[in-house]
Amino acid sequence: MQRRSLSLALTLTALPLLLPSMPAQAMTVLQVDTGTLTDHAALILYGSVQSTRVVDRRGEGRSIWTEITLEVREVWKGDLGAAPGFHSEPGGSATHPVQKTFSWLQLGGTGKDGITVAVPGASTFAAAEEVVVFLERTSQGYVVSGGPQGKYTVKTVRGLAGSASSQTVTRDLGGAHLLAPQGNTQQLHAVVPTQAAVQTLAALRTEVVARVHAQAMTPVKPLGSLKIQGTHP
């Protein structure tokens, strides 16, 4: 059975009986937890978005894309140096440290002619935004795993007078339709995203790193138990 990517958006026609009321314009992905995202990600990076750039490939028959460049602060999983899209600027001193960046393409953007390609529910990125991203490698390059589930936005919460500030992570799942298996069957049903409890960046890091270490001891089983059809951007 063919393994499907966590980031894969399902076609509406694949689930006509399970989701009769689903709007046509929506990203639909399997609901996964942080552990599953960790298992199936090739790279997990924490950093700051350095820039976004529209890459118009309509002349090649490949639509409009946006290149996202992340200034990498920490690598939680994967061999960043061996990954296509990695770039390292000269440096290495206290005043000019080595700057490591990683870039990937995401479907969507606005061309110079004003034509916009949008993927409803997909993660969005803005310059200077601090994020943790779970990136899965496909035949088309790297993509954010699980749609919006694979992007955490990092926010710094200032403490009260005399107390230290803290960093929290949140996810925006409001624009996507999530599906989960129903009981022990292969049927999928829609689930409503719930507001997760506030989690600190440190707690997420600890959870992911522990999972990565456990994964190194136990091979991950492929996600191949659900028969679903889909299209990759």
C-alpha cells in the first residue's frame, strides 16, 4: 500500500460519503499529534523567517510559489547540512556568527500581474516571525508536514516586573479541515480543532528531542493504513 504524505491535501471527491457538508475550498489533512509529526519529519527547525519571495513558475506549467527562507537557530531533527536548500554565510566570531539559513517552496503567492494562487488553510509565514517547523521531504522538495499542524508560532511573553520573560508556542488550525479515523475502522470523520493549552517553547523542544531519541531506537512504521486519494501541490 502506498504511503501518503502528512501534508497531503485530500481531494473532495475522495470522501463524498464521509464529509457531505465539507466546503470545496479548504485544505483537508489527517489529524496528527506532535509525536507523529516528529516521527515523519525529515527536518525540525526553530528559527526566524528571514524573508519570503514569490517564485512564479507558470511559464513552466508549475503555478505560483513562495520561497520561505528561515534563519535557523536550532536543529531539533535532521541533517541540515546535507539538505537541499541549506546555506551557510561566512562568519564564526562573536560579533559575526555563522548564519545558517534554509529555504523551501510553498504553493501560493501573488504574481506581478496581480494573479493570486492561494491554498486555504495552509500555513503562512511572515518576515521576522519566529517559528518551529516540521518539514517533510517529498519528490517535490520539502513541505510543512500535516498542513498547518506542522508550524508552531513562537511568541515571547514578557514577565511581570522582576520576573523573566517566557516563550510560548501556538498553532493556527482554524482554516483547515481535520480528519481522524473513526474507532478501529478505516473510515474518517471530521474533527473540530480545539484550543490547545498554552505550551512553552522549552516544553515542545523537550518533547520533540525525546521523541527523536526514541525514534532512533525504534523504526517508525509508515502511515499506510488508510486508503485515501489526494493531490500534492
